[in-house]
Amino acid sequence: MKNIICTIIIIMAVIFAACGTTPAVTGLIGLDDALDNAVQDIESKLQSGTPIVVTVITAPHHEARDYIGDALSSRFKNLKTLARDSALSAVEKEQDFQMSGIVSDESAVGIGHFIGAQAVISGDMKQFADFTQLRLRIVDVKTSEAFVYMARINNNDRLLANILPTAASSGNRPVRVLNIALDLLNKGNDFIAAKKYDEAIKEFDQAITVDEQFTEAFYGRGLVYYLRGVYKQNESDFDQAIADFTSAIRLNPYYAEAYWGRGRALNHKGFKFPSNYDLAITDYNSAIRINPNFDGAYRSRGMTYERKGDLVSAIEDYSEAIRINPKLEGAYRSRGEAYSKKRDYDNAIADFTSLLQIRSDYFDYVSRGNIYRIKGDFDRAMEDFRQAIQINPNSPVGYTSRGRIYETKGDLNSAIADYETAVRLGSSFLQRDIDRLKQQRGW
């Protein structure tokens, strides 16, 4: 019975859409009010004094993303707001977020445990022809349960206009959307956050049934197929993703993100079919031509050039991404790694140093320490590994790296101690090194 009712609702929506009429959008508010209302709603659902952190609020432009996150974080009065730096750094490294722009509930819980937050907030801002949707997802770290706050913002709002680029500069062409189709899109994105990819596909399927011109639904479904393809290493999922991104491009030739998505799917297929790397680069070129300030597309194109072995072009693209968005940590990290491959160790160290000036991070200390080690600057390398261990004493990597230097310097007792700690933390392969060094010591 429930399925029959849903089918009737969808058919009615399709008929309504075919009539070419769009009801007047009501309930629009200003961005400032939307942020205040979000704070009130979240504070009403959480116990006073609860430690919270605001992570990434995805938006059409990185300046809008930064503004929304910082402005929201600063408005809480009855909750304990934690600094965002560590949380943002953790999110940026999550493969799920890099691929989807969505902070998964699993990642949110992990971040909460890592920094001591009991609630983790993420979200996104999407601009349509008649309004801009702000949607926040608040995850309870203890229960892993989530609730949502949503507002529709007047596109003529002055504050919104100040933080969002114009359509001409961003490549964005906002379209009209039916309420039921948008509801299905939102549900699909919630399923992505929960990593329920099959359920997400069903929601996007229904959204497309409701509105066959809904580019966001094709993009969303393509994204899910792409994510599922990455996890299952299923070639057919990448093919489905490419087909959906292509449909989104057909409906909106100015959809820069769809070119970007198709490029990433082609890039994954490049492992087996290298010619797809060139097709991916062509798509990234289109995304950049539509939106010259698309930092993510520059970074993705750089990564594809790097896979092709063209480190010069890769470094140029990473540099452009950094010029557009000086806070784009991944671009510094990628450029530092590319410089290291070129054996340009001084520039590699400079990039990891820039990263560490943005946020102190365990893996970046390890990376810079390893470059210092390659250069033979053992004192600086040791200091970086010490910093890494201080930040995360439960990872074996810092102990392993520091142990290698102790061994090189001939301090076998310290090397053995670090290797033994790494073994206790899970690096069992080091046991043979411990046995070898003990044998050298005559133990």
C-alpha cells in the first residue's frame, strides 16, 4: 500500500512538472536569520555545555564555505564550541570527503572522538533559481544518530550575495526545482553520509522520475555510483557514474562539477586503460574553462598529470589551486609529494612547512621528517618525528621513522625501543628488525 501511494505521488508530481508551472516559493529568509535559527535549533536539541565542532560546510565557493563555517561556529552561546582547525584537517584527509564533499557520519564520529566533541556539524549550501538551500547535519558522537536543520534563503539577500560568486564567475547556472524532487535529493545525500549507497541510488532514481531535467539528481546518482565503484572496485559502477555525469552535462553544459565528477571516474578507469587519463584531463579542462576558479579541478588535473608522469604540469596545477585557495591543504600536500618525486627536496619541505603553519598535523610532520632524513638532516628529522609522536602517540609510523634514524646513527638501543613500541601498536613486520638488531648487540 505504501509503495502504491508513493507511486501515485510521483506520477502527480510528474504531471505537475509537465504543465510547466512552478508555485511561488514561500518561507524564504535571510542568511543571517538562517544562521541564528540554526543555532537556536541545535542548542534546543543538545544539553547546555555540550562540546561541539563545526566542520566543513560545502558551498559553491571556498570563501562562502569558510564564512558559513566560521560564522556558525561563532554564534553558539550555550554550547562549548571547539576550535575547527584539527577537525577541518581530519575531514580534508578523509577519502570519502575528498570524493564526495560530504562528511560521512562515520567520519564525524571519528573526528568527535579525536578532538573531544560530543556533536559534529557539517553541511552544504546549494543554490537554485528561486532560493539557496542551507542544510546542516548534526551527528551525536555517542549514539552516531543525526538530525538535520534546513533553511531556504532568499537569493536576493545582501549577505548571501557578498559571499557567493556571480553565476558568470563560478560557472553555476541555478535551475528551478520541484519540492518533492529536492526532498528526494536531500534524502539521497543523507544516505551517502550514512554510506548506504544502494538506498541513495533509489532516492536519486525517484528524483529523476519526478523531474527528468533535474541535473542535481543525475549528478548525485553519478556520485554514488562513483563512490560505490571505489569501494567495490567495480568497473560497471564507474561506467554508470560516467553515464550519469554525462546526462547532467547534457542537461546543463555549464555544470562544472559534473565535468569534474566524470573526470574523476575516468581517472579511476585509467589504471586499466591509460587513455582514459587524457579523457579525464579533457573534462578537467572543461570544468576549468567554465569556472576558472575551480581549485578542486586544478588539483584533480594535477593528480592525473602526476599519474601520467608529467610532474612539471602537475606542480603547475597544484600551484594554481593554491593561488586560488591558499587554504587548500591537499594541494600543498600533493605539490610537496610531487616535488619530492622530482628530488626537489627544498621545495617539498617548504610545502609541508606551509601545511604545518596552517594546521599542525601528524602525517605532515612525518612526511617532512622523511624528506629531512633523505637529505641527511637527521636532527630536523628527529624533531619532526618527535612532534608527530606527541600529536598521535598511538600510531606506529612515527616510532618506525624515528627508529630508522636511531639505527642509521648507530643508537641501536633507542632503535630497538622505538621498533618495539611500533610492534605493540600493530607494525608486526618490524619484529625481524628487532631480532636482527638484538643479534648485532649480542642479546
